[in-house]
Amino acid sequence: MGKKKKEVIRVVLDTNVLISALLFTGEVSRLVELWQNRKIIPVISRETFAELRDVLQYPKFNLTGPEIIDIIESEILPYFDVIDVVREIQKVCRDPEDDKFIACAISAGVDYLVTGDRDLADMKRYKNIRIVTVGEFLTLFN
């Protein structure tokens, strides 16, 4: 009997985690390697993508328009699944702005939502979705 092939993990990354993975080094940047090597498939919705695009434009990141386009075209579009939210989620998280990540995770049927946001992380779980920190998620790949 042959070895069973490991299934690729589909995951929602909140905006802070995604920005940190793309723009900074350290533990969180391992996520980029995981999606580039197709060990994970990050999932975004139109709503979570819009927030990512807006945050990339923050002056503190000092990114030009062409740099933002390059990040989206080279690091997001080739590796991420873009899904339509089929179930709106409201008033699930303490911070209603974070409900879009839960809606994305539910609509995509992922097992993990990776976050650095305390409002989400404190939930630990929503239905079948485990809400974990970057460190907790990365232990799956050690």
C-alpha cells in the first residue's frame, strides 16, 4: 500500500497576519513559504480582499501603487482561492469588523482561521472552524 497523500490545508488568514507575512520577516513569514509550496491554500473573499488592499495603502507601509499591484499579482492571485460569501455572519465576534473573516471561513468550509486579533483569537472556535494564532497553526508543519 502506498502512502496516503497529505491533504492541503485551506485556511483563512486575517488581514494583520497576511500583512505581517507579506511585509515582515520572522515566524509569520513562514506562511508565505507554505502557500508558495502549496502546503496551504489561503482563502479570501471580496470583503477580506478589500480590507487587505486598503491596509496595504496605509502610509506607514510606504508602498507605492506599483508595489501594491506587484504584491497582489505575485503573492495573492496565484496562490489564494477567492470565494463568494454564501452566508453572512453578523454579531458573532466582539468586533463586528471581524465577522467578515468568520463569514469567509464558513463559506469556504475551511478548518482554520489564523489570526493575531484578540477579538477573534479569544473565540478559539466557531462551529467547525478552529481559530488559532500563527504559532499554533505553524505547529501543524513542524
